[in-house]
Amino acid sequence: MKCKICGMNINEKNYDFNSFAFINKNSINNIVYCPFCGVSSIYLSGDDEVIEVDSKKLDINTLRILDHAVKLEIFNGEFYKEAAKKAKSEEVSKAFQALSKIEIFHSKVHMGLGGFTKTPALTKINYDKYDSDEALLKLAKEREEHAVYYYERYKNEVCDENVKRVFQALIEVEKEHIELTYEYNLI
């Protein structure tokens, strides 16, 4: 099985990768999500189909939107990496670790779509004031809401239908991440 969004092959060795980032869990006989980028099973295929874009045909506005999307996802991935270190609960820490990997994967998807070869270096943020799991989960929710807003705002401004499809797929993933913040806040 292959993910149409990130292009990764899903098999018995990796189907449960990043499992703490999902409300429902994959099983070997029931793959619900791509374990790498988090998209739902409707974006998984038995053939080798992957959504691709010829970046040379993208207009400057679409490239700018994709560049910002790369930065948004790296920023969120780095947040989750730091939040995992700060989390008091082992479960929350594991969720943040998995979410970090997924967000970084999203940045790689955008880099591929835009034909970008250099990962941008972003300013490191100090998260010391977020001293509880509740505060970290609240910030995580806000970041995911911002990602949903970003993709919804710009999906109709890009010049390529496949970029729109990827943005729609990621809207669904980020919405699930919002739900996940509620789930872990109940622990």
C-alpha cells in the first residue's frame, strides 16, 4: 500500500509508526491512516499512484504559499519536539514526539511540491512558560487551528489542482490533531 500524499510505502513493518498521533489505531488488516503523514485511508492506494506536481509550472503565488506552508509545518514540528521534552505525562510526550514527525513529514511534502531543495532554518522559540501538559496541549491546539486556517484560506489561491488536493488532505489531518489535543487533555 502506498500513500498518494507523501509517497511512502506502508507495510507490516511500519503500519503502526507514530501510533500515538492517532485517535484510531492502524492494524495490519485495517490501515486507517498513513503512519507517516497522517492522511486517511482514502489517500492510500494499492498501486504506485502518488499526487505529483511539476513545480516549474507553478506560479509565484503558489510557490510563496508552499514556501510558507513548509515553514509552518517545520515550526510546528519543532514545537512538538520541544513540547515532548517538557510534557509531564509519558503519553502526552509520546503523542508530541509522533506529531513532530508527522509535521516534519508535511514540510517535506510541501518541499517536494514546490521543488524546494533547502530546508529553511527557523528561529528557535523558548517554550519555558508552558510548564504544564494542559498549557502545551492548548498551544498545540492553537497551532493546529492555525494550520487548518492556513490551508483553508490558501487552497483556492494555488494554481494547481493537485496542490489543492494535498491541502485538503492536510486540513483533515490537522483537524484530527485538534481532536487529539482534547483526547490527551482528558488523561
